[in-house]
Amino acid sequence: MHTSRLFVSLAGLTLLLAACSKSEAPAAQADQPAALPTQVPGQPQGAVAESIKPLAQKKFGQPVTETKTTALTDLTKEPAKFAEQTVRTEGVVSAVCKSMGCWMEIADTSGKAHIKMAGHSFFVPRDSSGHRAVIQGKVLTPEADKGVCGADDGCGQGGSAKMAQVNIEATGIEFID
């Protein structure tokens, strides 16, 4: 009788451990960045539109009024040429502040830009990675970008601003997908 009770207990424990190990695996992967699809030449990097959920709100901050779009390629090749200028550019959101949505990064095949929300006057959805965005803002010089978003504002996540080829302080953002 004691042996069968022990056997049932061990079998139950084995099933419990198996179930726990299966449920923990996805949680461990959730902290890792999502794998990007195979890059097609000439296409922006980012998630496939079918794999991302729609955003309830598409416009943040002030309206995007600039009519001329400056290619992200041009900004990343010659950021000093655009320093202190207000530009309109676009790209696929590759990262977002998970604390507040106070910064994001956009990327295309040529590089990436770190986008800070002007004076924390607005925030973007923390689940906006993979969406295509139009950004209007001022291109920052390295000297002007003294405080990486998160370094001294309580955000706690600075992103990879120091690795981005250009830093922009956005006044308005529109998601276009």
C-alpha cells in the first residue's frame, strides 16, 4: 500500500515538474528580442505586419506638419548635416522603452535612429515594435544629447542610443500601418 502511494506521488510530481518546465520556457524567451524575419534587400527591417497587433491610437504628440520626408539613410550617413534641424523621417520601430514608452528606435536597411519624446510630453505604446512610424523632430548633435533618455529621467532603460547613428527629439509621431 505504501509503495503504490509513493508511486502515485512520484508520478504526480513528475507531471508537475514537466508542466512547470514547459510553462517557464516561453517566459524566459519573452525577455529576448523577437527574431526578425529574413531581410529582403531594399525592404526595411522589422516584424511582419501580420504578426503585430493593431494600435488603438496612431498619432502622438503634435501633428506631423513637415511635408518633405528625409530618408533615414540620409540622416544616418550625415547626421551632422541635419544637426539642430527639424526633419520628418520614417522607419520600422525596432525597440521601445518598456517602462514608459518615452523612447523608441526606428530602423531600415541603412541604420537606426534613437527617438526621444520631447521633454516627456508624450509617450508611445510600449508594444509598438514592428509598426511603421513617421517621426517629426529635431536632429540632436552629440553634444546636445547629453542625457540619454533613461540616464537621468527615471525611465531606467536608455536603449541603445549610443549605438544609434542619429538621435532625434520627436515632437510628433504617427504610426502608418
